[in-house]
Amino acid sequence: MNQEKLMKRRMIRAIILFIITFIALLVFIALYMDEKKRVQETYRKQYRANLTKVIEDIDSYKNSEGDHELRYMRIVSDMSSANAFAFLINSFEEKQITVNELTTCTMKYPEQMKEKLDDMRQALSDIIDDLDKGYEEAEAVVSSVDKKGY
């Protein structure tokens, strides 16, 4: 009889411990999901901030009278940073490809891209405004680049 009471107590303790552990697991999962959402929001903010910097750099490039190479390198740098944040954002695959291609063209074909900065600026401005046509405009800029030339 005494042995049965001990076994019942142990089983009750085990069940209570299991329930507490299960609740703790659910809490940690909820906290993880919440933090993941916050991180994604931060990535999106940084992505938009870098695209805004690219637009400012394009304006600076267009309005300046000297040191165009430095200003163009700032465009490339900020575009690369926006590209990096685009790859950190979840459920963004098609748009990642477009941003990556635009960044690649900016790096590899500076002479051609310098002529297309106005179109690129318009595309980025539409992307910041959450218009899907911005990505279509960016694809148009990429497709207009002669990838066999410089």
C-alpha cells in the first residue's frame, strides 16, 4: 500500500513537471516568434533607409560639379547595403533577385548605369512607396543594360 502511494506521488510530480515544462516551451516559442517578427521589421526599416540613402546619393551625384567617382562609389556602397538587407528579409525572393541584379549592374557597368541613374532613382522611389511597379521599373533598368559591354 505504501509503495502504491509513493508511485502515485511520483506520477503526479512527473505529470506536473511535464505540464510546467510544456508551458515553458510554449512561452519560449511565442517569445521567439515575437522576436523574429521584430527583427524582420528592423530589416525592412534598414532596407528602406538604405534605399533612401541611394536616392540621396543619386541626387548628390546629379547636382555635384566634381568628384563624381566618390559620389558614384557611395551609390554602389548604399545599394550593396540595401541588397544585403533584402536578402535578410523573409518572403522577399522575387524582389531580392531584382535588387541583386540592380546592385550587380551598378557595380559591374558603371558607365552605363551613370546614364540610367534617373530611371534607377524613380524605380527606387516607387519601391520605397511600396509600389510594385518600382520593381518592374528596376527590372527594366537592368534589362536595358548591355551586359556584354562596359
